Amino acid sequence: QVQLVESGGGLVQPGGSLRLSCAVSNTGFRIHAAGWYRQAPGKQRDMVALISSDGYTQYSDSVKGRFTISSDNAKNTVYLQMDSLKPEDTAVYYCNGDLRRAGASYNYWGQGTQVTVSS
């Protein structure tokens, strides 16, 4: 079995920064592609950032230029660096990963981590 364990959320003032981490619990798996999503109460879950197997990245218009997604296969971890945070970034952030092991692919969601941007 494998889990995606998220960390790094918290309370930050507008203009501040946070880095979210999403660690793969089983080192036998490697990250093939991953993404970060966020969901505010009563709202749908929206894509924030994606990273493909070749390193190509894609961002929602609302975070482009402020957020950076990256992955480190050696550490089995996906990151979301969030800079210039705004109150509208407040949400629960979820990581999602397409993982591979022994020629098979699997998709998993992290448990979610709260990000609150407020004065």
C-alpha cells in the first residue's frame, strides 16, 4: 500500500509564502506525474498546478507567476512553493500523484492541508 502525506500548510499573512510538501510513503513507487488542487468550503475542487513526467508544468491563471510546482524523485516528494499569497488562496490543498512501480500505474490523493491567508 502507498499513501501521499501532505505537510506545510498553516496561517500566513497576505504577501507571505508557504511551501507544501507531498511525500510518497512507499519508496518502491516513483512519481510519474503529479498535481496540486484546492477546495474552499462549499466550492468544487480546482486544479492549481500540474507537472508531467517530462517536467512540463501547468498552472491555473489565478496562481500563475506566484506558485511553482516541482518534484524530487530521490526524496519521493512533490512540492508547491507559494509566494505572494492572497486571501483568495485560502483553501484546503490536496496533492494528487500518478505513481509507478513494476510497470504498473496508480493514482492517489493526499489527505489535504489547510492554507489560510489572512491579516
